[in-house]
Amino acid sequence: MNSAALSFDALQEAVEKLPDGRLAASRRAALEHLRQHGLPTTRDEDWKYTDLSSLVDIGNQSIECDSDRSRSPELERQIESIKRSIEADWLVIANGLIDDRSVRAFDNANVSVSRLSDSDAELEYRAPLSDLNTALLHDGLHIHINANAGLKRPIGILFIDDATIAAGMSQARVEIAMADNSDASIIECHSSLGSARHYANSVVKLVLGSGARSNYVRIQERSQHHDQTGRLSVDVGRDSEFNHCAFDLGGGLIRNDLSIDIAKPGGRTAFDGLYLIGDRQHVDNHTRADHRVGPAESQQEYRGILTGHSRGVWNGKAIVHAGADGTDAAQANHNLLLSDKAEIDAKPELEIYADDVKCSHGTTIGQLDEAALFYLRTRGLSRHDAKQILTRAFAQAIVSKSPIDAIHGVLSEKIAARLGELMGGATM
Amino acid sequence: MLQIDNLKASIGDTEILRGVSLDIGAGEVHAIMGPNGSGKSTLAQVIAGHDDYRVTSGSVTFNGQNLLELEPEERAREGIFLGFQYPVEIPGVNNAYLLKAAVNAKRKHQGLAEIDAFEFLKLAKEKMALLGMDPKFLNRGVNEGFSGGEKKRNEILQMAMLEPRLAILDETDSGLDIDALRAVAEGVNALRSPDRAIVLVTHYQRLLDYVQPDHVHVLSAGRIVRSGDKSLALELEERGYDWVREAAIG
Ligand SMILES: Nc1ncnc2c1ncn2[C@@H]1O[C@H](COP(=O)(O)OP(=O)(O)OP(=O)(O)O)[C@@H](O)[C@H]1O
Ligand SMILES: [Mg+2]
């Protein structure tokens, strides 16, 4: 159940087989870091509730990233269907490999897209699982958005994995630099197909220049036997704005880490999320906001709906470092437990080392409001429908906060469909 | 239409209804009055099917059917409507959505097709105009942030859309301004017909000036202690409840 299970000989061999080039040095350094620190285990406070050992097994079976695996027609179909359902300029990473066609087709004068292997920058690998990601990374994407550019269409990044042929593990990496005063919507979409097991590990870094604004939505709808660890780190620029909303609708074992680093004053960040968790699923959301200077805001609200034998974890940490006066940090987490076999560990953590700060947190765990259920039933709605309606309304509060208006409709549909599955068939 | 016979109901170990009998015929308007805490809302909730209350004896029959066997939604689809004394706020559920779902649940039960979206909107706006409600209320969450009076008007709007066979309005007149009271009364009068019945739970004569009841009952400590015609309400207004309570004991 710990790093000992990871086969370093196999890792070493896999790393050496990857194409040589500018990433090679980072890979070797990351491998060394991984060898020293291992993967997180449940003995680490931040990983207490999420055990990665089953992922290590998948990893050991399929460490190699075979770049010539041909893409199945099912994969092509799923990619097309996602692109059609959400209006955006799409970049695709399939099984950890950059889809060249999507890069070539990407056409926006204000955005340049390149491969990480074309740049000299060293990759950051010191966060948990970032070392694994860097060591085994085939290649990643770098997206640069020009200063003062206001993008009309969102940039979509599709992380998709195909386990129809064999079990697998994939590493995906994206770095996004938004120059000063740029304004862009970004959609991260995680999807998968196939009945073999799969473990996907993604690392995304977003750097906001002064006055930049990013509206960011992450949609995770992997199939039930596919696992994921995903990290999004954000450097918040002076007077910049980061509005984020995450939707975890699928997956088997899912762990998301969102880190917000506020080192320049005037930043406004809002990060919200919704997780729908059904039988045998485990979804863990860890967020961390480092307020190093003030004034700045971080506001978060995560909501969860749990059914069946499921497990949810929410941990929201805000650290207000010494001198970060004028910090305004609020955390909220609300959970709806629709089954007595569902379990949630919800933990807000505030560490405050500055004087002039405004911080609050609130966590609730509850069932549906019986008075509201009765009211709806006296209007002729069945108990089942009344439950669905109230549950959807609970979820809808997050959809309405989601910063990209154009996809509210798609999100509501996806959520209604998923709730229908989780709650035993939609009748309305 | 509705026969209540020696109905007893408890919550936990406390008996609240202690043998209520009431006969409500089609076409009739009944008023139920009585002191605070006497069990008026409890009676209304038991008729609507609230399962916090345990019926320990007696029967409730609606058009020949044993009402106590039906789920709340089945009672609603059979044509029973309860206007709540304290309408529930349901944030995030659109008022129009609920109205339409309620209308369609009933239509489905009657074997009718779903109401056409255009027709629904037209009808809802018509009813709202009669009640002096701004159509904007359609797009708000159900009762979410509504003022006390707005909530009561919203109850009447639902009633007007659903056209129930039996409407029980639990203090719908409380907290209304004079115009709203008149609008609500007009809503109730519009519903009056030979095949419908209306039960008004109220503390005030004011509503009964607009909607003249055929029968007035006084509920006290879980029992109906006196019944009469509309003059009973006037008498109560003058003499208070002690007089009926004493008369009942004596
Ligand atoms: N859930 C409950 N738990 C305990 N007691 C209850 C509960 N619900 C009602 N009661 C009690 O039952 C009695 C009857 O209440 P009810 O609401 O029916 O009175 P009411 O006649 O409608 O009064 P009002 O005129 O104030 O509306 C009251 O004493 C009330 O406190
Ligand atoms: Mg009452």
C-alpha cells in the first residue's frame, strides 16, 4: 500500500525508452525525486482517506507509454461527440499523447500552442504525483494567451483515455500562460472509455498575468472503472481573477488537487465544485489557497451528492501567511447523503498568521428537506420525482455559479442524466 | 364529499386530534375557527397525508374512498389541495416548473396529455393577473424570499391552476394586505361550484365577509365543540372563545 509497491526498475526502463530531448533532464530528476519520496500513502495527512495502492497496481502493469498504439474507432467517436456537445476550440490529449491534428487545427491569432518538449524550461515535479507525471511524461502542451487578448470562444482541453484494448496508465501535462490583461475561458474535460482498468494522472499549471481573467471549468466524466489523480495549480497575478468550477460526475477513484497561490495583491478567486458519487466510487477533492499577500479573495463552495456505497472527501485549506492583511477567505462545503452507506469526510482548514483578515467556513451534511418533500407531494408529485427535483436544485446552485454561461445547459443535462442513474431512473 | 369520523391523531405521545367528526358536502364552504394550538393545522395536514402524524382511530373518506390509505401525492391527484399556513421555501426549484409539474401530474392521473407549454404560460399569466401577481414570480424559486403575503398569493395561484375538488386553506388570509385579501377571496369565490368544496381555516371574520361560509365550526383542544352557520363567526368575534369552551364543558 505504499511506494514500495512501485517497481522502480520498470519505471527506470520506461523513462529511458521515452524520446530523448529537452524533457529528458526533468524526467530523470523527477524519477529521482519519486525514488526518494515515493507516492503518497494513507499515512500522509493529505492522503489519509485516499489509498493509491490500487492505482500503483495498474501502473506497474502498464508503465510504458506506447506511442504507436493506434486509436480505436470508439475513441474517435467519443472525441467527436464531446467536441460537438461543447462549443470550444479543442486540444486533445489521448492516452497521454498529444493529438497533433487538434494542435494543427487550433487557429486563434491570440493563442499559441506548442509542445513542452520544444521549450527549455524545467518542469515542476516536486508536488505529490507531479514527479510520477514528469518522469513518465511523453510530452505536454504549452498554451500562451497574448496580452490584452479577449478570447471569444473557450479553449477546450480534452483528456481522454481508451482502455478498450488494454489496461493502462497515462500522464498528461498542460501549462497555460495568460499574459497581462488577457481574458479567456478554459474547459478541462476528462473522459474515458473501455472496460479494462485505467489510471490517468494529469498536471495542469495556469499562470495569470496582471489583470488577467480566467473562467475555468473542469468536467470529469470518466467511466466507473477508471481512476484519476489530477492537479491544477494556479499562480494568481496582480489584480487578476480566477473563477473556477469543477464537476465530478464519473470515475472510480478520483483525487483532485487544486492549489491557488496568491503572491501578488488584488487577486480575486472563486473556486466551486460539485461531485456526484455513486456506488463503489470514491471522489476526493483537496483545495489549498496560499494567501501570501493581501488584499485578495478566495471564495469556495463545494457541494456533493452521495448515493449507494460511496465515499467522498472534501478538504479545503486556506493558509493566510504572515503579512497577508486584507485577505478574505471563505469556504463552504455542503453534502447531501442519500444513502446510509455513503460516507463523507469534510474538513475545512484555516491557518491564519496575519491580523487583518476575514475568514469563514461552514460545512453541512444532511438529507433532503422533509418539509419540502411533503410540500411537493401535496402538489401531486411522486416521492421519487420530488426527491429528484430537490436533489437537482441542490446541484443547480453550483451550475449557476459556474463561470462559463454558455455551458450551463450542457452541464444541467449531464447532471440530470447522472442523477437519474444514481437515483434509479428519471421519470420526469 | 369528505366525511371525517371520530378522527384521532397524535404526534409522538401527544394526542392532538381527539375525536373530530365533520361532514363536508359538495358545493359547500366550511370555516374552521378556534384558538391557537387547538389542532386546525394538524387536521389540515392529516387530510393532506403528512406522515409525522399518526392516526390512531377514526376514518376519513373522500368521495367514498378511504383517504388514509393514499399517499399525499395520490390525494392531491384525486383533487385535494392544501394551502399551507407556512408555505415551504424551495430554493432552486423554479416556481413555473413546479406549477407545470403539478398540473401535469394531475392531468396524467386523469389520462390527459401534458399541457402545452404555450397554453400553460397563458393560463398562469391570466391567473396571476387576477391575483395581482407580477409574472416575474414564475421565474423565481418556489416561495424563495417571498414576503408572507406573496407566499399566500402563490398558494392561491397553485390552487387556481389545479382547480381542486376540495381546497383546504390554512390561514391563507393571515398576513395579507387589504388588496391581497380581496384578491385571495376572489380566487376562492371563482373556485366555488356545486361540485367543489372549500374549507377555510381562519381566525378572522374579514375573509368570511368576502367568502360567505355555509357552516362554521369551532375546534378546541382537538375536538369540534360547536358548529353553526355564518352567524357563529360573528358571535365568536364578539364574545371570544371562552364562551364556546365553557358551553362545551357545561
Ligand atoms: N411536530 C410537533 N411536535 C410537537 N407538538 C406539535 C407538533 N406539531 C404540532 N404540535 C402541537 O399540536 C398542537 C396543535 O397544533 P396546530 O398547528 O394544529 O394548531 P393550530 O390550531 O393550527 O394553531 P394556530 O391557530 O396557531 O395555527 C399545538 O399544541 C402544537 O404545539
Ligand atoms: Mg395552524
